[in-house]
Amino acid sequence: MATSTSTLQFQLLRPSNLFLRKPSLLISSTPKTHLTQYLSHIHSPIKSTYSQFTSLSSSSSKPRFSVSSESNFGGFLSNQKRRRGFYSERRGVVAMAGGPVQKSEDEWRAILSPEQFRILRQKGTEYPGTGEYNKFYGDGVYTCAGCNTPLYKSTTKFDSGCGWPAFFEGLPGAITRTADPDGRRIEITCTACGGHLGHVFKGEGFKTPTDERHCVNSVSLKFSPGS
């Protein structure tokens, strides 16, 4: 297209060449204001298609996930709309849930064993030293026995000698803390379903990064092996 020197000259690639090379833009000595007005009339799908292509080509072919902070965990869950579960990589684990799990007492009784119901729903406690995971140190993730939400990484488990599984840290946003009515202890529950896990204690002198001990009933947990 040939015009006077004050007119903008553009050379747009044909759609078939869109993904072979970037669109060329040949500009003559047109004032900046005229250029802005002309650009506003260009058909947007060409620009958006190219943007999508460059975004895909520049991103890594392998999806990466990182542990979400506790403060933005709720927003992360609402935006992701993924099925309940977890994704693991060499760098760690992300706890993800589909939202709060609400069931009636009869529904919980139908899916839990009597002992699981007593502890998870009635806030019971298993006898010390009897739990399946008390002396277990496999590599993987511990999930809630009631709703399968990931709660703890195996790398945070340690031997406290207390008779129950001990962890120094839960997955971000997965654990809710509530003071007991007498104020003497802090109860920990599954954030997703409200299932009782145990209690958390701080300042006991254990050589862990948080100086905390999550004292958890084995019955409240399920173990999923993996890296």
C-alpha cells in the first residue's frame, strides 16, 4: 500500500504465516498520535492469537506447583477448581481441596469405622503407643482419614516419644487451630471437613524448625506413599 510520506505504512503477515515469525511493523515518519489512532482500529484477534502463541511457546512444558502461603490458600483453592488430591514434585507438595466437606452424622457413620467416627467426629483419643503410624516413617503424604485432604508431609514427622505420631508442621492452610474451652490446649482439626486430629504443643524444646509438636491420632490419618 503506497501513500504519502505522512501516512502510516503497515505490512501484516497473512494468517497462515502467523506462527512462523512475528508480525512485521513498518512505520514511516507518521506522528505518534496518528500511529495510536491507527493501531486502535487493528482487528484484535490477530494480536490475541499471537499473544497466546508466544505465551505457550515461552512457558515450560512441565507444570510446576509451589506451596501456597497460608494467607492466600483459600483464594488459591477457589480459583483452581481441581479435584481433591495433591500434586508432588521434587520441590514439595501442594495441598489442594475442592472446598469444605459437610456431611450429616449418619453420612459420616456410613463411611467411617466406629473408631474413626469416635476420634474424628467425637474428638476422641486413641491409646498411646497403639497407633499404626506412631513408629512409621515412610516417604509420602499423610491425608485426612475422613475426606482425603493432604495434611502433612512425611519430612515433617519426627519421633517425640509421646506415643502418638508427631509432626512439626502441617501443609499450608490444611490445619485449623482452636483453643480448648479450658484454654489449656490447642486443638487441631482438618480445615476441609473439621475432623479432629489431636492437639498442638509449642515450646517443648524439640530440635525442629518450628519448635512445635502436632500430636495426631493415627486413626485420623491415611498414608499415601510417594516422593
